[in-house]
Amino acid sequence: MLGEILYEVRGPKTLFEMSWPEVEAALKNTDIVIVPVGSTEQHGTHLPLGSDTLQATDMAKMVIKQLGDEGVTLCAAPTIPFGVSHAHLKFPGTITVSSETLMRVITDVCRSLHIHGFRKFVLLLGHGGNLATLRLVASDLALILKDSKFIVPDWLPVMGARYPDVLKSSRPTDEHHSGEGETARQIYSTPALVSNNRGEPFYVPEELDPYAKKPYTGGVTIAESGVGMRERTPFGVMGDPSRATAETGAKLYKIITDWLCQVIRAELL
Amino acid sequence: MLGEILYEVRGPKTLFEMSWPEVEAALKNTDIVIVPVGSTEQHGTHLPLGSDTLQATDMAKMVIKQLGDEGVTLCAAPTIPFGVSHAHLKFPGTITVSSETLMRVITDVCRSLHIHGFRKFVLLLGHGGNLATLRLVASDLALILKDSKFIVPDWLPVMGARYPDVLKSSRPTDEHHSGEGETARQIYSTPALVSNNRGEPFYVPEELDPYAKKPYTGGVTIAESGVGMRERTPFGVMGDPSRATAETGAKLYKIITDWLCQVIRAELL
Amino acid sequence: MLGEILYEVRGPKTLFEMSWPEVEAALKNTDIVIVPVGSTEQHGTHLPLGSDTLQATDMAKMVIKQLGDEGVTLCAAPTIPFGVSHAHLKFPGTITVSSETLMRVITDVCRSLHIHGFRKFVLLLGHGGNLATLRLVASDLALILKDSKFIVPDWLPVMGARYPDVLKSSRPTDEHHSGEGETARQIYSTPALVSNNRGEPFYVPEELDPYAKKPYTGGVTIAESGVGMRERTPFGVMGDPSRATAETGAKLYKIITDWLCQVIRAELL
Amino acid sequence: MLGEILYEVRGPKTLFEMSWPEVEAALKNTDIVIVPVGSTEQHGTHLPLGSDTLQATDMAKMVIKQLGDEGVTLCAAPTIPFGVSHAHLKFPGTITVSSETLMRVITDVCRSLHIHGFRKFVLLLGHGGNLATLRLVASDLALILKDSKFIVPDWLPVMGARYPDVLKSSRPTDEHHSGEGETARQIYSTPALVSNNRGEPFYVPEELDPYAKKPYTGGVTIAESGVGMRERTPFGVMGDPSRATAETGAKLYKIITDWLCQVIRAELL
Amino acid sequence: MLGEILYEVRGPKTLFEMSWPEVEAALKNTDIVIVPVGSTEQHGTHLPLGSDTLQATDMAKMVIKQLGDEGVTLCAAPTIPFGVSHAHLKFPGTITVSSETLMRVITDVCRSLHIHGFRKFVLLLGHGGNLATLRLVASDLALILKDSKFIVPDWLPVMGARYPDVLKSSRPTDEHHSGEGETARQIYSTPALVSNNRGEPFYVPEELDPYAKKPYTGGVTIAESGVGMRERTPFGVMGDPSRATAETGAKLYKIITDWLCQVIRAELL
Amino acid sequence: MLGEILYEVRGPKTLFEMSWPEVEAALKNTDIVIVPVGSTEQHGTHLPLGSDTLQATDMAKMVIKQLGDEGVTLCAAPTIPFGVSHAHLKFPGTITVSSETLMRVITDVCRSLHIHGFRKFVLLLGHGGNLATLRLVASDLALILKDSKFIVPDWLPVMGARYPDVLKSSRPTDEHHSGEGETARQIYSTPALVSNNRGEPFYVPEELDPYAKKPYTGGVTIAESGVGMRERTPFGVMGDPSRATAETGAKLYKIITDWLCQVIRAELL
């Protein structure tokens, strides 16, 4: 009654695929749990709406595998498939939740995990737009949940710093949402969900580009009524997805995973 | 960096796997969307915590496929992977969210879908414990979202009425959570996630059994402090999962899908 | 400074009419309390807006009396006079509260009762539209209030099953809101509040009737923007109130009371 | 199936006893509605827990009657039977709701009434402990409900100023909760609910008396953890209920009603 | 990089100007803390928007100084600079917060102070429009914060009763918002912030005057949609600010401070 | 009745010191408003609890002055004197508000300012612990407030990058909370509030230092139960306040102000 295979889900298992005795066994060896947070938002004409959720899940699994190969056990919760995606709402299918809703979900999820004995939580970013929310909820939950420690590693600038080395794009520092890098990662793990027809490269005109070099140094968060992705990019892409390959995706995931494992080793082990 | 294949995800696509132009195209033919709501809760020693989420997703896909074969288009949102699972918290790994949190998530999801043009919403039950919450949020959302219609079809009694015909269990009317029926459905779609070692059948002693025949007719909702699944069943099973087969699972899914399609035809087409 | 007598309130007493030493005495013999929940909503041209509240109160009193005659003590809180009555808002005078508001009131009421020592709570339905809310709040409160047990008995189908035997209507299974059955119950306890001019029978045309036989078996909750009682019935009646008599009302109350006592005996004693 | 008559409810009708066509007719002549707010709290050993609710309802009816005799129509909502009664919780049976809950109920009730065309709202105090809440919600609702006007008349000092003339007590300015005045009002309208055994007079020792003369002029609101009525008065009485008579009750109700009608005439007509 | 001096802030210190060891030392001698609550709202053409905040702060300091001269230590929190100022919104610059927001801020502030050992709280009114909110939050907090006592002294009528003796206005009982009294108090402490050009006296026409003598005795709270200060007074003044002097301001502050100290002595020492 | 002068407040004026006609005049030339957000938290033994609030206010004034000298008008709201300061609660006097409370206050403040015509909002950080909250509320408010633009400039790293050039400390990159830099800024504007006795330098031992160099690059937010400032630094200082001078403070404020003006020119003019 179902159709053909769309894609395969690979191991290691998260809580989603584990039975309760498997979780019970893991809890004898670890009190660390990754809580991946994705989104359901447009990713150009060639990537699925669930891209961020799929990538967050895959990163969690890669971390579990790499640390597992070193003899370290950790778990991951099922990925929260919704995020704060207001900026993408003008593209059909995008789902957005308020930051308050997202904080409540994460709170309930972590509270449940804490009851089972987890004490160290990695809130894992699948969508940049959730970063401030994750930071805030981490700070609130460390107050509420006894003996807990939360970390929110922001892997985006770490990976971005390596784009010039790794990407094939002629403008590697301008590869962002649904561009070469993100497309490559998606091809690496679920090639069947990526359309071969990836369209022309599109770079946001400088006056609209939120990543454009500023006349000032340092960071400024900007939010503007009615200015979202559709005003900046007609098809939802920032970069050149046509150059993406599975090999590039593998390199990027390696960079991210290595860094996440390094952070977890330094902060939680 | 990932491990071996755990299971395959089959079509048809939900919004999760679609790109925004695919959603845009679908919206030219339909204003109906299924919002499946699952859970992350223990399902015995042989089934994954994500069973309800997987089943809700599969039911949505089966409905899309069957109606699609008749020329009717409809869409499905990504399945909400958390539910009200307080009663299962004593089994490791179970995640529960408050009904208020669940209502907020469903509200934000439906509000986003309504912006894109969806008007008819099927809140699809993956976990019986969410039924009252789904009914309540349906009633609230029909007031808030202009020109909308919500249906919450309760397929559990429809399927249960057919258990005596379909199941192999010697006590088919006592097959409930993680019993023969649920196990069979899970074997049908993701056999690799079902443990072969399914343990002994377990039937809740009558004095603890919430489904036991009552000295009165009619329905009474009962909620009791500190009385959950662990008090009733030591391994989280109510029934005999050892008799489950893919064939039985297929029959059950057919019964549910046929009924859901019949309801959608009668109420939304 | 008041006018003539409108109606009499009969015993037994609920907390509303008891003094605190009477409650203190009762608490030595019971930890069961009924919390009746009514509404303020239109009930045709012949019944008062408070009908559901009056009936919920009377049912609580009848249960207290019948069990009291058997030597069993129980108490009842003052009836909550407001419910979720969105569907009736187009008729003047109807008051509706959100399900969130209703849950908060019930929560505060039960929390207070719990402080005094009540542990077993019967959330008693006076208005069908409150059923999902009562079920949800029961489940939440059993988690919060130590050693508590909540039951929500749905007497509506139990009574409805007996309509063909008891009612005089030519279409007994089509007697619903403000029809023969409800009018009869109101005549039984407060005849002075029921208008003698009860108008013509009115049966909702099949295409608008939420109770009409469906082409499918089983239950589906339906909520639709802007579709309420006024669209279905011009005067707020579903049935034939002209045939109602006090005798019929007495028979129906007997059926409901017997069943509620049976449920309480089985679940709470 | 009910017991003997406990008390009679007299006219005029509030919305509780009216049918929707009666409300529709009234709305042709008025846009004023009284929203009485009572409580369920201990009232000594001789008065029912519902005393404040009964009195608020009766005051609303007396106002409707007196102004009705002058040809002015106005309506009253069903009385909200719960209030902020934290201070009385140590007496069995007392029910308290948070001020936030009370504000939500009043908000939902007034919003519904506003939909039907009511524009002028009298929030009518049945319980002194609700005064600040009523004032706050009045201010908030006038902002939210278009073209509305809210008044909260505080009749307590108006009546208290007349106690020395009207009461038989030897200490008329020390008659407060469940004392001579309140008992007299309850005897006036529902004598059957007042116990003949009204106990000894009790006056709160000066050091505990919240109404005791202060060494300073002017008003100070005081709230103290764990200091409630039970610390001040062992049986819940402040005053001498033994001297109460129906005649005194009638005089007090006349004073209150006259003043309320005067306020309504000055502010709303 | 700053401009010229606008005004001086005088002692004694509140927590705002103290270091933590200074607070630690004070806590050895007191558990009383004043929590002043001001506003940011229009005060005519001649007074700053922060007038209420400045006055609340100054009153707290005067009380600390007067009681300190008697050997009694107490502390004051930083003044909350926002209040419920809906009625002034039509004048540019006015900031209003909902009473719910104000209650949350006061709650968080008092909860923090309670952690440090403060047990007696004086919620000090800087803006009459906050009175009901302060009373409500006092009652709620005394329940929540262990062993706490809250007082809300309403100094407005105490001071108003002395206006005929102290003010130079020809209509002293009609001096209200930004009139002679308030202007005089502001001249007393921050003369540089008061414009010399104080315009003509303005008295609200009787039919619009909320302080006008009523045909009834006693108090009635009134709130009306769209009726605020701008409808009553074109420049935001009620009274004659031209007659204000520092001497008058000093007299008024003396009256208020004496009374507040008297209240604190009677209730908290 | 007040004591000696504690400190002077200098211009330019914020809304706090302006009258409504001054705001009205400014609104003819600008729609930009700065909303400074401070804190009330320990700042070592030598700085006042209000340091962050004072600094946020001064930065806003410096920006207004510098841009004003270029002919550009902008306004500033009164500084919010409370922030998310959980980590400092173990030092007496610290006040902390939840991020939800802070978001509500900022929301109400900006909503009021928007009513008056302000469209461009600079949420100005006075306390690093508020950064995530400001970012989140900026994103939410840009959705709610029509035609609005919010910026949250993070000046902390910009200033920190210049510490090695400007500070006299032997460990300039280890100067943080209440260290040389912050002390210098406070000496610059309110020397009278800074104690001459500034104690010994204190540098957090590396294993406790949240700013210590990590074995990994990039940013990780960390929050841990029960681990706050008191565990890291016994007197609340991180650095060497003894070397602070007004000159250094002036240099730092110049760096921050120049950068903020540059950002405002680039993003809002």
C-alpha cells in the first residue's frame, strides 16, 4: 500500500529506532544525549523541505558513530522537525513555529530525558534560524533541571571557514542556504531526495545580501518586517547548487563531525 | 560516516520529502492536508520508541496513495514525533509533552499550512493517548483559521472490531499496546526495526486492565496518579506479539486505510 | 426587593449549600467529590440558558441521594456554569469560554478540593461540548494531584441508547439538543422555567445533521469554521420538545443516575 | 430522585433563567449587563459556602427590579461562583481560584456578552477579596472590547457607613465576615440555608484584626504569608451573627440597591 | 562624549547605587525592602516623561533617610520605570505595559530579593494607575514567597487631603496629574528637568472630570474604551502648574514621607 | 529630605528626561529609537549593582550626541534596569528576571514606541547575558510590528579586540566582568559611584574560566546547573580593576560609540 523506496535511513540508531531495553542499556554507559533540532522549510527547487531535519539527524548519528568507535556511548533524541522559519513562509510548504512553542517542545523533551537519567545535553543546530532560541532554552533549562549541563555548539562558522578549501564554487564565501555546501551534504546522505535539475546559481545582490561584507566589523543581528528569503532570492537558493557532489558533502560532514566530537570531548567527557 | 541501512522510507512523499515547487503544484489540485501526530514512547522490548510516529506517517502515505490512484490529490505534513505519553514514562526513553505543548505545536503547524492555502485538515492519530488533545485543538482551530474544516477520525475502534477476524492471537480482543496487531503493522512496513525476540505473550490481569469488560456499559475516561503502563505490564506489552506477521499487518493497514479514505471522501471531497 | 419565586432548589446539598463544618463532617466519611460542569447556552425558545448547569447540578444531587440511601457519602462542588459553547454563539445570551479557560477553572477548583482531602473526582458532564476538555484536564490533574483518581463518565450514549424505549417522539433517535429528552428532564426538575409554548418539532436536514447516519462506521470529530447551531436549526432545537413530560424526564434521570452510581461503585468504592 | 426543597430562587430572571428570545428582546431595550462575581468560601458554622454567590445574584436581581420599576431594562449574567479566597483555605470546602484564572473567566464571559451587543458592564462584587481583580480586568477589557464601558462599584464602605444605624450589635463597626450584617442579608433571602445555631459572637483580638483602627489615617493593603482567616477567627466569624434578623437584612439590601441604582443612573444611563 | 549635567541624583543609595558587600551589610540589619514602581508617561508640556519614576525613587530615599535617622535600616530596589499607562498613550513618548507584564516584573524582582533574605516588601506607588496591579501582585506573592509580608500604602488620598492647606492654587481639590502639587514635587528634587514655561492652568470640564464630585458617595472604578487623558485635557495637565514652588514640593514630600514612615513603623517594625 | 549628591546625570536627554512635546518634535526628524537594556547585578566590591544600566544609558546618550553632532536625530527609551542575571544570584542584591519576562517588557515598550511612530529599533546591550534574549525578541517583533526594523549590535567582541591596545592590565584578554575595562568605563561617567578600594586582581583559574582558550575553535554556548559567578570568582571580579582610569574608560566608550554609530549609519540611515 506504500510506493517505491524514497531513501534509506542509516545507523547508528537514535532513540527513535531503539527499544526501551536498548535505551536502558545505553544509560548504564552514558548520561549524554544529543537533541537535534531541524526545520520544515523551503530549500530551493531541488532539495526537500525536511533538509535541515535530515541533516541534523545525520550529524547526530555521525557523532554517535565517531565517538562510539572510540568506545564512548551517547544517545540522540528524535529530531524536532519544526523550527523558527518565519523568513521562508512565502515559499509554499514552509512551516514555522514561534520561538515560544519551540522552547516549550525542547523543554518537555529534555525534562523527559532528564527523568530517565540524562544529565548532559547537546542541543544540535540543524537550522541557523534556531540558534538564539537554543541558547536561551539551554540557559533556562540548566536552572530547572538538577545537575544538568547544556551545550549549544554553533558549527556554522567552523564549517564556513573551510568553504574556500572544500567547495568548487567560484564564490565559496557566498554559498549559503541551499547552495553548494548544503546541497552537497544532502547528496551525500540521501541522493534520491535531491533533484538533478538544480537550476542556475543565484547570488543575492549585495544590497539585499544579509551575508554581504559590512562597512563595519563585528556582528549585528537584523530583523525587518516583511523582508524574508523571497525578497532576496526568487527560488530560495543562495549559491551554486549545480557544483555540489557527494564527495564535497562527505568532506563537509567530516569537518562538522570532527569539530562536534572535539567539543563534546572537551566539555562533556 | 554513517552506519548500515536501518530501514527504507517509501513513497508517496509527504511535505517532508517534497520541494517547494512540488507543494506549489499540489496546491493547485487540493486544499486537503493530513497532519499526522505520533509519539516517542516505549513499545515493548521488540519495537522502536518511534513506532507510533512511523505508523502515523505510513497511514498518511497509504491514504495519499489510495486516493491518488483514484485521481484525488492530498498532502501530508511531517509527522509530529512527540505526544502525550505520561503513562509510559517509567520505561526508559519515553518522551512526553504536555497537552498544552502539543496543542501549540499543532496550532503553529496548521497556521503555517493555512497560509499556503490548505483549508481542510485531517488530524491523524498515531497514538491513542493524543485523541482528546486532537479533538480539542480541532475545535479551537476551526474558530481561528478562516474557512477551515478539521476532522479527527478515530480509527482505533474500527480496526479493533476486526481483530477477531484478522489476528492469530487466542485472545484477539485483548491485543492492545505492542501486541499482535501493532507489531504486525510495524513488521509490514519496517521489518528491520522489529526484534525477532518478541518475548512471551502478556495479558494484563483483569483487575489492572483498562480494557477489561466493565460491570457497566458505555465509556468512562479514567486517570489515576502514579498508575501507568509499568504497573500493568512489566515489559510494556499488552498481548501476544509473537504471532505477528507482515501479512496480518498488511490486512490491518488495508482496513484502516480503506476507512480513512471513506471518511475523507464523505467529509472533505 | 426580589420578585416572585422562579423555581425551587431541592436537596441533597452540594458544597454550595453546606457550611464548612458540614464539609468537615462529610470528609470523615468520603474522599469522593463530583465536579459538575454546565454551560450558559441557548436551549431553544422554551428552555433557559442555564439548562445544562441545572441538569448537571441535579444529576450530582441524584447520585448523592441514591448512593446516600445505600449508606455511601459523597460530595459535589458548585457547578461550573460556563462551558465551551462556541457553536451556539449566534443565539443571543450564549456565553462561551475557551477550553484553556475552562481547564484552568477546573484545575483551580480540584486543587482546592484536594487540599481539603478529596482524592477521587468525578468530572460530571452537563454539556456534550465539554467532553474532550474534561478528559484532557482529568489526565493532566491525575499527574499533578498526589494520590488522585479522576473519572469522566460519558452518560450521553448510555441515555441515547434508551431513547427509543422511553421517548414519545416519532423520531426518537433524532432527539438531541433541546429536543424531547432534554426538555423532559428540565420539566421534571424545574417546570416553572420551561415555556409551555414549545414550538414545532424541528429535525435538522440530513445534509446538515451532525448526528446523521454516516456512510462509514465509527467516530469522527468534525469542526468547521462558521458552521454552528444557527446554520442547522433556526430556533436552536433538534427534535420535538412538544412531547416532553415530567414522567419521561424522571425515567431518563433514573437511567442516567443508575448508570453513574454503577460506574462510581465500580471505579471509586 | 431529589430531596426536599432547600430554598427558592426568586425573580427577576438573569440570563441563567432566560431563554434566548427573552435575551434578544431585552437587547432591544438595553446594552447594560451586570456580571456578578461571588465565591465559594467558608462563612462561619451557620452560613453556606455559597453565601457570596447567592448575595451577588440577589443584589443583581434587586437592581434589575428597582430600575425595571422605573422603566429601565438591564440584564445580568449568571454569577461566577468562584473567587480569590486564598485566606479562607484552612476551612474545609473553601475553593479558591488564582486572580489570573478569575480574570480569564471574566474576560471570556464579557467577550461573549459583547458579541451579543452589550456595551456597558457592571462588575458586581460579591466578595471583597475580588475587588482588585475586578478593577484590573475592567481596565484591561475597556481597551479590548470596542465601545465598552466598565464600572466596578465598591458598595462595601457605603453599607459599612450605615452599620451603626442599622445593626443591633453592640460593636457595629466590628461586624464583618459572617457577622450580623452578612448573616442578616442571608436570612432575608434564603432563611432555610441559615443555621439557627449561630454560636457566640467573636471579635478578632485587636492585634490580629485587619479592620482594627490604625495609628495612621488612609489605606494600606496588607498581605502576609500564612496569615489567613483561621489565624484570626477559630470558626470563621467576625462579629455577632446571633443578632441578625430578616428585617435588618432587608434594610441593608435596600441601602446597597439604592446606591447601586444611583451609580448606574449616574454613570450608565 | 556626554553633554552637560541634566540633574543630580542624591542619596541615600538604593540597591542601584550599592555594591553587593553594601547590600550584604544592610541585610544584617534589615529584612525590609521598598520596591518603587514608576511609569514613563506624559506629564504635561513642562515635566519629563520619567516624573513618576523620579518621584517614586525620591520617596523611597526620603523614607530610608528618615527611618535611618531613627536608627532603622531598610533598602530599596531600583525603581521599575514602566507602568500601566494606557490612558496616556495619545501623547507622544508615553510607554505602557500590560498589568500582566508589570506583575511578572514585580514577581521576578521580589523573588530575587527574597532569595537574598528580604521578607517585608513595601510596594511603593509612583503612579496611581498601578494601584490595583500592586494590590493584586502583593496578594499573590504573599502566598508564594515563604514568610513574606507585603504592604501597598496608598499615599494619594493622604496627600490630597492636605492640598487645601498647602497648595496656592485657587482650586486645590482640582489639582491632579501634572498640576500644582506634582509639579512642585518635581521642582523640589530636579528643578532643572522642569520647564519654566508651564502654560495656562487647565481644569477638566466637569462632565469629563473623573475626579468631579459624584451624585453618589463612595468609590466606583470606571474604565471606558477610547476615553483617556487626551480627551480630557489637551496638554496633559489637570490643574495649575504655574503656581508650583520648591517650598510647596518640600511640604508635600514631608507629608508623604511622614505618613509612609508611620505606616512602616506600625506594620513592619 | 534627601542626602548629598551621589552622581550627576548628563545629557543628551532620553525619553526619560523629555516632555511629550519634545518627543513630538523629535518624531518629525526621526523614526529611530534606541532601547537600552541593563541589569541589576553584582559588579565586584567596588562597582554599583546598576553598572550595566548606567553604561547602557550612557552609550545610548553618546550615540545620540555623536550622531546629533552630524545633524542626525534619534531618541532613546528609558533603560530597562533588569536583565537575565541568574549566574550572579549568589551575590547579595542581584536581581534576575526570566528571559520570558524580559521579552514581555521589551515587547510592551517597543509596541508603545511603535504607536508613536518609531519604526527602527536599536536593542542596545548593557549586559552580555541578555544577548540571546534581545536577538529573539528582535526577530519576533519585526514580524508583529508593521514596517519595523530591529538591530541588535553586539559591541562586546569589537571592544574586546581593542583591549590589548588600550588596557594597562598585564593580562588584557582576561579582563572581563568588573575588571579593568568595565571599571574604567564606570569611572569615566560616574566616578563617585566607584569605590577607591578595588581589591586585588583576580583571574579565574583556567579550569573554571568560561573565557579560557578552548582546545577547539568556534563558539559553544554552555549552561550548567549551579555553576555561576560565585563558583568562579569569590568577589565577583574577573580581572584587575585597580588599573582602571577615567582616560581608559573614555577610550573604550569612544571605540564602542564610534562602532555603534557606524552600524546605525550603515543599517538605519
